[in-house]
Amino acid sequence: MKARLLWGAGGLLALVLVVLGAVGVYLMRAQPQHEGTLRLSGLKSVVKVSRDGAGVVHIEGDSMADTAFALGFTHAQERGWQLEFNRRIMHGELAEILGEAALPVDKLLRTLGIYQVAQKQYAGYPEDVKATLQAYSKGWTPSTCGSCTLATQARLLPPQWIWPSCTKNWAFIQTK
């Protein structure tokens, strides 16, 4: 009986170690790429993304469009879930991922017209600002559609719930 207990405890310990190892590998692979070189379609020239000792991102590029694209890419890698969740709040689309309980919140947000206010503000921006915002939003696509690592929290839900840019023509502001 003692031998069975020891074998059972050993088997349980082995199982726990395998699960912990798998979780560790998953978490390491789910981290954004902080070193090396990436080739992304959408950039017209080389952009350098670096982090200082405190982890603050620094982006250097030849044009505002390329640096905005790189910023969008970096945000999607590191804050994608937060940005997508906020996008859903603005559109009143929380119930799509949180279920029927979120419908009253969606109705309130749509009634308030937050997205329509954003569209009006966007319409008043100068063309160079609009171009920069659109370049930022295009930076999301390589990161969100699987060619690069997503933020760990974004991997916990099915992709169709999180990344509409893979299934819809997503832009900073959809204009009429």
C-alpha cells in the first residue's frame, strides 16, 4: 500500500511538472518580440523600435506614417486586448464577447453615441492627422492577424472575439 501511495504521489508530481512546463513554454512564446528584426508589409522604410532600461518604447523612423504604423504594431502586441476592449466599448459591442448580460451596457453606449462623436471629431482633423491615425491603425493588422505574437491575455479568447481586423475591414474611424 505504501508503494502504491509513493507511485501515485510520484505520478501526480510528474503530471504537475509537465503542466507547469507547458504553461511556462506557452507564456514565454506569448511574449512580444523585443529583439531582432521583423519585416512587415506596410512600412515604406526601416523603423527602429527599442526599449530603454525601464521598458519604455522608443520609435525612430523616416516618416510619421512609418513611426505611427510601428506604434500601432507595438500597441497591438503589448496592449491589444485593452485597445480592442475599448473599441468594443465605443461601438457598444461588449455583448458579442461577454454575453447577454452586457446588452444593457451596449444599449446605453450606443444611445450615448460615443462612436458618432468620435466620427465628428475625426472629420474635423487636418488631413495629415487623419493619415497618421490611419497609419497607426494599419500597424495593428500584422500583429493581430497572426504573423506575430499577441499579448498573452488576448490569447485566452477565440480570435474572432478579439480581432475584428482579421475578419472586417478595420480602420481607426470608419467613414461614410
